Amino acid sequence: MPTDQQRAQIESLAQLEYAALKCEAENTLVSMRESREHRRLLLRVLEDFEQSLMPARGVQRRTPRLTEIISEATGHGRGG
């Protein structure tokens, strides 16, 4: 299920695309400039949306120290 933020982004994408198409249909210099601006914003929102689909980065475990590796190998480590 999409989050509220993702839903808002999807809605923004649709609105920006519609506005860009509407401006392109007018086919004037000013409307074409506005269309480019709508597309630029659309790409920015799309990038944010795609980032929101990426799984969250988990907490990375640190690399064990040499003494911890040796203790576990010799049975003197945690729980051993």
C-alpha cells in the first residue's frame, strides 16, 4: 500500500503532466516555457517518488574485532 506521502507524489505527478500537456497544446513561446518548467518539476517529484520506493537501509552491523573473532573461535566468547 502506498503511504500518504507517495499518494501525494502520485497526485502531483498527474497534475504536473496534465499542466505540461495543456501548455504544450497552446503552442506559444510562454506556454512552452511553462511546459518545460512543469516537466522539470515532474522529474524532480518522480525522482523523490522512486527514492521512496527503495527499501529503507537497515542498521549495518560493524565488523567484528579480531579479539572477538578469536574469543568466539576458542569458545571464550559470548555464551560459550
